[in-house]
Amino acid sequence: MKKSPDIEKLENALRSSTIVAGGFLGTDSRDLNDIISSDLSELDGLGITITKLVSRMKEITNTAIPALGNWVKIDEKYEAMVEEAKGILTCPWPHSGGFDKRVTFLKNTKTNNIFKWTDLNIHLIEQHNFFEGKGSPYRIEPKELVESIF
Ligand SMILES: [Zn+2]
């Protein structure tokens, strides 16, 4: 299928972005649509919707925000902490609005495994179903995410 100029422009922006070192696509050579549909079908196979995933991520981040820099208890299994840096991240899709440079760390208190995401990850997943390309520093594996937050 021939790509529209808009999609090509977006893919170029995602590949060359200097906002995140390595860009949003990392070393992934697949088309944007392939990356998105492959992650969505993986999620589907796990029986989790984007809505459910995102609402859990937001719940955790919002619980940890008031305690900025300190670990807070989420439930019997998890503790979370947020860190903020100065500045704003912008979504590579063409729309307005920026995102605080906030990182949420979620620790499984049984395994001490720590999983992290940014506010921009939440937005990219929620609005664009985009978990970023393989090799991107902020790529989130849908399966790991599901196993790490529920
Ligand atoms: Zn966006």
C-alpha cells in the first residue's frame, strides 16, 4: 500500500527525533503501522484493552505525584515514585500540547523489579496506540507492561 505523505512525514519525524536519543523508532525498521498493529494484537492476546492499561498507568502516576521523589505504596504488591525534570516533551504527531518530563517508576515489592514510563508514553499509548519502536530507550513491551502493573 502506498503511504500517504502525512504518514511518511510522521515516520521521518519519529526516526530523526532528537528529543529522545535514538528517536522514537529506535532500531526498528518496520513501518509505523506494522509496529502499532503488532503491539495491539499482542495486547489483545493478553486480554487487556488500551483503556484498561492507560487507566492503571494514570492511577499509579497520579498516586505518586504528590510524593515527588519518594516511594509511595500503591497496594500490597507495588510502590511507585515519580521524578520530574525541567522542560516539556512534545508528541511527534501533529497536534498541540506538551508533556511534563515526568518519569514514573513502579517497583514490585516482591521481586524488586522496577518498570518505568513517562507521561509521554502514556499519551502515545492512549492516543496513538504507540509503544515506540524496538531499540528506542523508552520503548515499552506491551507484555512486560501488563505483567508489571497488574
Ligand atoms: Zn500525540
